[in-house]
Amino acid sequence: MARTVSIGNQNFEKMIQRNCFYVDKTGFIKEWWESEDEVTLITRPRRFGKTLNMSMLKCFFSNKYENRGELFEGLEIWEDEKYREIQGTYPVIFLSFANIKQNTYKGTVIKIKAELVKIYNEFDYILKSDLYNANEIAQYQSVCADMSDEVAQEALNNLSNYLSRYYGKNTIILLDEYDTPMQEAYVNGYWEELVAFTRSLFNSTFKTNPYLERAIMTGITRVSKESIFSDLNNLEVVTTLTPKYETAFGFTEEEVFKALDEQGLPNEKADVKKWYDGFVFGKQKDIYNPWSIINFLDKKEYNTYWADSSSNGLINNLIQKGSPSIKMMMETLLKEETVDVPINEQIVFSELNYSEDAVWSLMLASGYLKVVSAEPLVGNRRKARRYTLALTNLEIQFMFEDIILRWFSPAKNETNEFVKALISGDIESMNEYMNDVALRTFSVFDSGKHTSDKKAPENFFHGFVLGLMVDQSENYIITSNRESGYGRYDIMLEPKDKQSKKYPGIVIEFKVINPRKEKSLEETVTAALEQIEDKNYDAELIKRGVNKGNIYNYGFAFRGKEVLIGER
């Protein structure tokens, strides 16, 4: 008989007691315990069962679940007599940062302190014992809503001490979604402040804590060790690229196909694979995201369940405001092709605004991209390793197509008219439409406030115009930043039909006004057009068979939101 599919249930005890659909991941308990790693950080994309696995660990190890072996009967871990003996025998501190999504540093620290107070309240019964002196009791009671940062940063260390003495065993600490506050700090501009607070908290909890038995942290990203983990030399980091715990998070193909059989959906295997397969952890391919599978089993229809379970705001923002190179590579990915990029598993949030490598690394860690292949490891590598990446599956492709369509929907008519004007050489209409769209759609330094003042607007408009041309891929071969003649052009549109005058060859050069050299946008346009001529950018189009008389050269000059386009 098919088990009930429970949507959004992340409580192991409830799932087992209610006989809900559950894929047995208890083998992870044994694998982790026998690794003997003191502190483990495991990163996986969102909705991959991290919280449910942490709940499972709590139910297995916590002495609050002493004599609750029935929760594990029939599961893999219960086949080993050794693990039956240690079930329910440790003090366990379990806390989650999943809901700490404040837009200020002060609000974030208040929420972290509230989590600590909740944990202390959970164990306040131990104060009734005579194990603690007056100073210790006072310290315990000082963990309250208005405690100092210093008290908060030492709170988990001290609680580990109290629990270890009370139970005669060191403490296990489980911290779920450790990096949620860090991502909010990056988005909302208080990264450095939160790094300083969190570094002290983690150092006290996981490094200088003699009462710690083991600890696990989970999250989406591996935040740079130079920031919050700078003092943790006892940290074992397991990312999506690490050959460890490969099947503990997410569903394997065998597990998915068994679930489809159980739920009476055996004929859907091929389509389910196309939609939801594609994640790769370590060397294990064909991993499926649980959220989409569970929702499909429940609703029995295909949809972008995982992609729709979050706003995808950070990724959206980074791609929309990214360099022209990022946009061109996204176009390549959307054509179901691959890109080759260096990947650094240590995400440095402060680099996301100017480092393309950091953006691709975040997208891989977050599950939007999958590894197709990797360059061989040679010696003791210190540089980022190069990977061949593709979009993970059909669900992710649909998600990005929707995101890109939404970027241009506010100005859809204008952009269509702009492209017509570009192809027909209607300079007046091009200027009218571009200035109108820019004024209504962009903030002046939406154009990239964290790059240089000189290149930011140029990069932004470059990427924007590339985006406008996407729907011309049937008529043009569109390239960006390639060599031609004696230099590198910004954008080139090569008509596929070289004999038709309907689609001219087009070369575009972007320039931001340089007040030291140019007094007006008109002079900047002239400089852009002269560069096209002096560097002979038309050479590549002519070489490929485009008639010299059917090539348009455009110079784009801009100052903030003000744009001037000229043609030669």
C-alpha cells in the first residue's frame, strides 16, 4: 500500500509515527559517526533534506529520545546492534538559523540571541540539580533577550559544559542552515559586521569547546574560511564536489524509481528523469531534488516545484546585473550547451559583485548548474579548478527562461521597437526608445556600483543590449568581445543570410563619457565610431561574406541614464 506523501514535513519523528512516505537515509548516521570528524560542515542546495536529516540525527542521538528505538525499526541503521546501543544516549543541542532573514545587522543579532534563549529554556530543568555554583547559575540566567554580544557568543560553549556535567557525556551540536543570515547580510549590506559576530560565536562553540563530542553544520554555501571559519582548523568541509555523503542528501535514481512504482506511476520514469534528474554530488550522478519528487508524487503533474520554492532573488540579481560575458554564457547554457569556468568552493560573498568565478561557484553550490566534467587534478593545486558545467535539468532551464522574460516584460514593446530601429538604421527611434527605457527601468548605477566608475555603466548597457537581441538568434549570429581587425569589438551581429539586405551586419561600440577628453556625448559617440573604423572591426564580417555596404556601425555614448547613439 502506498504511503501518504507529506508536503513540507521536516520532522523525522512525525513522519515515522504517521507512516508518511520516507526515503531511508539512516545510513548517513553510521557513515558520519564512523568518520570520527569532530566538526563537519555539509553544503547542499536548498530543499535537499538537510533539515530532515538533522531532525533524524537529533532523534537518534538525543537522550530525550531514550528508549525510542521504534522510530528506527525497519530502517538501515537498526540492522547494526552497535547503533541500537547508542541510540538516545547523548545530550544534543539542536538549533536552526533558517528563519533568520532580517535586513539589518541589529535585527539579525536579536534573532540569533532569541534562538539561544530558546535553547537555554529547553534545558533549564538542569538548574534544579546541585551541580552548579552561584556564578554558573547567574551565567545561565544571563542568557536572555537583552544579553550582551559577548554572553551570546559564549552561550553554546557554556551550555555544552552544563549538559556534559549533568549527563556525564560530552554534547553533540547540530546547527541547521548556518549560512542563511550570511546571505541576508550580503544582500542587505552588513556582511562585515555579521562576520565579526559569527566568527566569535563559531570559534567558542566549535573550536575552544572541550565539552563538544561532535558537531554538524548544514548550509547551501561554503562561506570563505578566511571569514567566519578562520579559527576552525578542526572543520571537515563536505561540498557538492566532495566524494563523501554522496547519497545522504537528495534521492538516487533507484530511490525515485521505487517511489514511482509505490505510488502507481511506473510509466513516468523517463519524463521524471528529464525534469528532475541531473544533480551530481561528489562522483555520484543521477541525484534528484526531493522537493520536486515529493510534490510530483503528491500532485502527479510536472511543474517547476523546486525552482518556485524560493524567489531565487540573489541569483536573479547577480545575472541581471552581471557582465556581458555572464549573459552570453547564460545564453549558451539555455541552448542546452556547456560552459567551462574555474570553480572555487569557498564562496566569498564580497567578490560576487566583480568576480565571475564567484558567481558560477555560487550557482553550482546552489544547484542551478551541474558538473559535466572536470580537469584532472595535478599536484598540490592552489588555483581554482576548471569545470565544464550545464544547467541541471529541464526544471532549471524553465526557471531561467521565465526569469529572463520577466527582466524585459516592463519594456517589451520598447525593446521590440528598438531592435527594429537597430536593424533598419533608424537612429532617431533608437535614441528615443533607449533613453525612455533607461529612464524608466534602470537606476543610474544598477549598472554595477561595485565595479569601477568607468566600466560599470558600459558593462551594464553592453549586457542590456545583448539581452534585447536574444530573440534575433534565428536571423543573426551574435557575438561579444571577440577579436576582429586590430582589436576587440563590443557586440557584432552577423546576418545568417549574407545576401539579404533586410538584415545588415552590425558592429556596436560602447563608451562612457570621459570628461577629460570629451565635452559632450556627441564627442564620445564620435570617439566610439572612430574606434570601430581605426581598429577595422568590420573585417570579420567582410571575411565571412557580408557586403561592406550592408554593415552598420553604431557608437553608444552614455552618462548615467542619458544615452546617445550615433551611426556611420
